[in-house]
Amino acid sequence: MSSPKGSEKKPASEVRSTATQNLKKKFKPPKDEHLLRKTKNKKPNNTFTKKAEGRVVKRQLPKFKSSHGKTPNSGAVQKFSRPPKTGQKGKEGAQDDQTEEDPFPGDAPIPHARLQKHKRGKAEDLDKNGVTFLSNRIHLKKKEKLVKYAVNLAARSEILLPEETGFLEPAKGDCTSEITQVQIKSSVDITSATKQFDLSMQFGPYAINYLRNGRKMLIGGRMGHVAAFDWVTKQLTCEMNVMESVHDVAWLHNETLFAVAQKEWTYIYDNQGIEVHCIKKLNNVLRMEFLPYHFLLATTNDSGTLSWLDVSMGKMVKRTHTHLGRLDVLCHNPRNAVLCCGHSKGTVSMWTPNFVSPVVKMLCHTQPVRSVAVDQSGVYMATSSIDCSLKIWDLRTYNCLQSYKLGCGASNITFSQRGLLAVSMGNIVEVYKDICTETIHKPYLKHFVGSSVSGLKFCPYEDVLGVGHARGMCSMLVPGAGEPNFDALESNPFQTKSQRRETEVKSLLEKIQPELITLDPFELGEVNRQSVIEKFEEKTRYMV
Amino acid sequence: MDIFSDDSKMKVKVLVRNPDDYLRETKRDIHKLPRNYDPALHPLEAPREYTRALNAVKLERVFALPFIGCLDGHRDGLSCLGKTPDHLSWLYSGACDGELKLWDVAKRRVLCTVQAHDGFVRAIAYSQESSFLYTVGDDKLIKQWKSEAEDGSDLKAPVNTILTGGMLTGISPHRSKPILATCGEACNLWEHTRAQPIKTFQWGVDSLQSIKFNQVEENILAACGSDRSIILYDMRESVPLRKVVLKMRSNSICWNPMEAFIFTVANEDYNLYTFDMRNLNSPLNVHSDHVSAVIDVDYSPTGKEFVSASYDKTVRIYDARQAHSRDIYHTKRMQRLTCAAWSLDDRFIFSGSDEMNIRIWKARAAEKLGVVKPREKTALRVNAKLIEKFEHHPHIKKIQRHRHVPKHVYNARNELRSGRIAARRKEFNVRTHTKRQKPIISEKVKAIVSEQQ
């Protein structure tokens, strides 16, 4: 954590010449108490500069006074400090004539926001009055300490993250919404410029889907054109025309399998385009979502049926008839894997495979809901309806946070990994920044796409927005959209074949059972009070 | 004009990653795995950890193969086992025909056999202070042996023999002084150079079964008597210290090697009792789970666990503070057990039984014995921690506790359990429906009859 003190300084005796021996006599060596006051984080605020005569003279740097670290507990971890080393300081300390005090004692403080990000629930200063045994109380205290240490360590490790987010700063006096894609493309490097491209195809409005690590892309045109390709190198994995209408496409757990919702049934294809499965139970599918941690393919139906299919076993986990009409608005909440459907009565309902009825039903708009999107952290939900309104909801309290009026009804909305919201209205795509936390008045970016937009998806871990429209697809550059630092154990854009196979096996082993899908994902860590009370009563029934 | 603050131009940066930073340089390197611990990138943590814990506990059961091997060679049933701290892989065993064998457990072969006594070899003890091995037998002799040669060849003849007048059933050496304690008709203290005991403790007329010196508080002894009592002696005094009488007789006693004042007795009433020697009117813990009399008990060198051998043909391992066993070892071929020992490197358990075999078991059934590489070790530790984290969840608890037990144990356990519940319910009913109440005795104290000074 802190640099070793004794090892980086050479012993002063090597640098000294005879002239300085005389100098040394003039300086009074301080008493040993000064040495003991030095902490382990003493930063050298004296430097030695060699003058032309060969004498070594000390130069004092001005002391920088800041308000950092002055408050006693600014989040810094104070307890893991080594005792001050007195032995090594003896030689160098003799040179100094003033007391050396570290202006920033202890470890570097961690910003509060960062610490909060890594905290998961309350684990400090828990109320221990109910704990009867002292040993259990001590055990709890030790646990609290460990949790605090883990949070600190995780927050500190952020310094190791290699990349930084993209940004877009307009010229003075301008605003970002006037900047065009052409301007951005000409200002960035070649690799990023190739990420902005247009594909002109004639097989109908296109639906698009990016692979979970942002590497490959799947497009499906209404007239049957299905293609999977690496969108950076434009290398085709497979391309075919299924000779039927295609409503939606979705990648399964990795690039070897994808699902296509065709006119009657759902088909699963290999990465070579070979049809692997034809699932007749998923008929007349309109929208598809893949839940990666549960290996579930969730689909909505023309007749209002929601189905969850376990693709690792090929088992239909649940089929619920929602009785809410045609379901063509679907979104999944990545935080807890529930599905959000929008309906023509203006309501949004949330479904899990464990209940027949929706777990949550919210009245969002007075007119039919056109599109629903949930952000990555699962806190905010954006809904749009045909009466040109866009509302932002807080999913913990189910309150409406923001309400906006757009130029026209938004047909597709989607959140990026960093909280940018992309909205498509007719043949325009607008991207909004910080829409959930503040009330904004202007979009972050605007782009005029030639034809009406049918599919809108942000590419994970990249600053790219994919737009599928009636005459092909277009890839836009949106600086600051993607998460710059990926976690290789979750999804690795630079995955090799052997890593892909390993990840597949490991993720299959860790596949979560669908019974564990609940609104609150941390419910499993809570104590089931009812059963504990029941057990206790049974045990003490005949106790005298 | 400072180019870094030129406001007339827009500034844009788009995320771009250099593949050289993320791909390994050569095929012989390991893959690069950049990490980001942001919780937003790791959704559904609780269900994922739960699934991992479930897998971990299932794997633990899959790999729970505790039986290692069998030491075969005695011609009569085993009666006692002895350990030595100088050679961790050596085991001394005494049989009912007086044979003493020295085994090299790692190679599973006998190093030396010697006819030690004319009758049973009742006890074997190794004295750390003087590096001698002592055995007592039914022929009323205490034999002193020297055993330092690497091939065990100097076990051929005893160095010294002491003829005692009375019966001998147990022996225990002092930790730091050259003194031995034997029990039989009374507790005697011997010095190996003298032919007469230097001290004799007598309390009552009954004989003592087993005696042990406290390894931490070196002057304290404890012995189990056949009048259902446990007697504490201090070597420096002339009379025994105190005595606690239980409801049934104790077969064996063992001091906790780490705690100065804790000892555990193996009792005939199918339980083991852990006492604090400072407070003998109530046991610290009652360890139940056996379905027949417990014959022998031995502590692990860490002092956190102990092993018990019982007449019901099973070996059980207990955590020193828990009331129920953490594991049970049994085999169809293993008949009545007579002795159990926990090896001094805390990894193995030895059990000697009536059918002339010593069986070697792992102390932790799912442990990997060979060389464990660092990544494997980390993975095993993570799994153990996950199980500990989720051990209260019903499915995980059920899998973790699941053991196959022999049918006679299973039936006996159910029978005993229903008997206990019925007795408890009866007492509850009697109490709620009678006016004059007898004092409430806690379950622990019920086993104790009296304490005497």
C-alpha cells in the first residue's frame, strides 16, 4: 500500500562528502523523540541536490497544506498500519534539523461515493443487544470488521482499472446535441471511426441484438434475412434467409447459438447457420429476452403468453397466460431477472416464473405503452407511450421520478451501461445523458436515421449504439455510453476459444434455478423469520 | 495559446482498447483477466453464491471418502493404541494376547513385534520427558521400552520392568518430570528407577479404569473409577482432590491438550461429558449421538475436536463445543471398537477393534491428502467458506448433515429418540398438572449424582 521507506532512500553516508561532515557538526541532531513520532507514511519532503562544487545541500520543498485527510475518519483505513521503523531512520534522521511530520498521516482516504458503491447493505454498527452469548457477539464484531475491510479493499482496487470512460465536450458556446456523427467520426482515431458505419439492406425492418460481451452482433430482417457477424471487423459468422418473417433475434449464452423468432415457431441456429432446434411450444413469438445467469429464454406471444425455456436442458420452465392482450413490449431487469411487459392500457407488469399473476403491476401512462427499458443497475425504469410522454420510474419505491414530453411517441428506448438513454422517434434517434438523476432539457446526441427505426440496442463495453431501421442498420458513436472496464470473469470481449469453453462450463455449473427469481435478489441472504420462530417453538414445546 | 484549454474546438474521446493489453503475448503465458469489482457488473450475487455453495456441499459429499486403509497383523483383538510425537507416522498397538507392535503407518507395515506381556496389554504411553515408552499389562508388570532406532529394532527387549503387586489398568506419564501414574486398584505414582510407588492415592475400595495426566496443568491427574466416579488428583497433595459421581460408569478419559482444565469422559450411558475441572457440579457439554456405550475418547492435538469409539461399531468425531457429532465412520467389517486415537499431525484417526484390525481414517473426510497446488487450495478454501456462509439454509444443511449410517444404528437412534421425546413430554405434562413442583434440573446436570470433596 505505501512504499517501503527504508529501501528507496540510499543511506545518506554514500552521498556525503567531507565538506558535509563539517556541515553536519553545525546541525544539532534531534533527540530520539522526533524519530518516534514519524509514521510509516512519511513522505520525503527533503530532496538532496548536488551543487557544482560537490557539496550536497538540502533543499526544502514548500509544505502543501490541504484539507484532505485532516478530518479524523475520512474513510481511511487507520488500523492496518505497521509500527514506525526507528532503526533505519537513525542515519537519515540525523541530517534533518526540523521535525518531520507526515501532513497526510495514515492511508489515503477513499471518496465516500466509491465506498458506498461497494457496500451491499448495512454491516456496520449492528444492534447486538439481542445476542445473548458473548462469543456470538464477538463473532459478529469480527465479521463486521472483515466486511468493512473487504469494502475498503474493493474501493481501493479501483485505482487499478485500466480504462476511462469516453466523453464529449463541445466547443465553447455550443451544446453536444448539435454535434453530428460525421463530426465525431472525423475527430476520433481510425479504430473508433470504423465503428461508425451504415449497412444498407433491403429485407425489411431490422431487429438487432449484441452478444453479451459486445463482440458479435445479430441482425434479423422482417423478410427473413438473418446474419451474425463481428461488427468491428465486419467478418460474417453466418448469413442466411430463413424464407419466413422474422420478428426477433437473440443470442443465447455465447456466440455458438442464437434464437430466431420466426413466423410460427422459434428456431435455434448454430453459429454456422445450421438449424439446431425448432421449438414449436414457443409459437407466434413477438419478443425474446435471454436471462444469462439462469439460461432462460423468455418469450412473449401474440396471444399474450409468457414462456420461459431453459436452454441448457431444453425444458419449458413456465408458460403463463397473462390475459393482458398482445405482448409486444418486453424488457428484462438485469438486477433481478424479472420481465417487464408494457400493455395497451398503459400499465407495466412484472413477471417471474414462480407466480401465475404478475408480481408488480404499475399504471404508468394513460395511453398504450410503447416501450419499456430498465437500466443496468436495476434502479430506474423508463417507459414511453404513444402520447409522446417519457417517464422515469424508481424501481425500489415505484415512484415517478421524471416526466418528459417528447416531439413524438418514442418507439424504442434502451439504456446503456453507464446510464445513457437512447430514444428513437420515427426516423430520429436521440441519446439523453443523466436523464434519471436530473431533469434535462436537451438531448446529449441526435442522429437522423434515414428510415423508421425498428431496433435500438447499445453495444456492451463499447461507446456504440446500434440502430436497426427499415432499410438496414446503422452504428452510431456515443462517447461515454459503454462501461470501460470489464470484468473478465463475467464477460470478456477478448475471449479466446478455450476461454469460451471454460466459461460455458463454469456458467452452467453456476446456473441459478428459476425458483430463486424474486423481486429482491438479496432475499436469499435474509433470515426467514417465520421458519425460525416455528422451529424454536417446536423445540421448546416440552421444555420445562 | 495553451492547447490544453482551447475552447473553440470540441473534445471527444471514444472508448478504444488496445488488444495488446488484453491478450496474452505468447502461448506459454496465462490468459490475462482484468477484474472490475463494481457490484453493478455482478448482478444476482446472492443466488449465484447460493448455487455455488450448493455445488460445494455436494462435491464435499462426493469426495467424502474417509477410509484410507487397514493395518492387519495382530492375532488377537486390539486393546490399546499409543502415539509418539517424535515419529508422526509411527503407531504402537497392544493386543489382547500381550503383543506389542510398532507400525509404520505411511508404509502400512509392521516395524517391530514383541511379546510385551502375558495377558492383555492394558495401556501404552509415551513419556515425552524421558523418551521412553511404557506399557502395562495383565501380568501386573510395568515395562519400560526404548524406541529410538529408525527401523524400530530397539523395541526387542524392555529396558526396565517394574513388578507391581496389584492389577494395572492404565498408565500416564507426567509431562515434564520422570514420574508415571498407574491406575488399577488405586492410583499409584512411580519413578522408573524405584520398585515401589512413591505415592498412593486411595478413595473408596473400587478400582480405577483409566488415568490421565493433564498436559497443560502438569500436576493434575484424572481417573475414572468403577463406582461411576471421576476422581481428580493433584500429584503434590497426599489425598485426592475431588470426585464427581455420575449415573453410569465412565470408560475412558482424555484431557484437552490445549485448554488447561477441560477434560472429556466417555460414559456407558451412550454420551460423552466434557467437564471443566474447576466446576464439577455440571458438565460443560453433553455429547450425545452414539447408540451404545462409548469406550474410548481421544482429543485432536488442536484441542478443537475429539474422536470417540463406541460399542456400537462406529467412530464419531465431535467438535469440542458441539453436542452432536460432525461425522461418523463405520464399515461392515469393523466390529466392536476398543480404542481410538487421533494422529499427532491432526490428519488421521486410528481405530482399533475386536477383530484384530487397526483402521486408518481421514480426520476430515473430504480432505485431499496429496500435494495441493495453490490454486486448488484456494478453490477448496473458497468452497469451505461458502458452505460455512450458507450452512443454515435448509437444503444445504440437509446435504451437509446427510450420512449413511448402518441399519442397526439408524433403528436404535430412532428408538432412543422417540423414548427421549416421550420422557420429555411426560415430564412436561406432570409438571403442568401438579401443584407441588420438584426443582427443575437441567438436562446436563441430570447425569450427575453427587460431587464429593
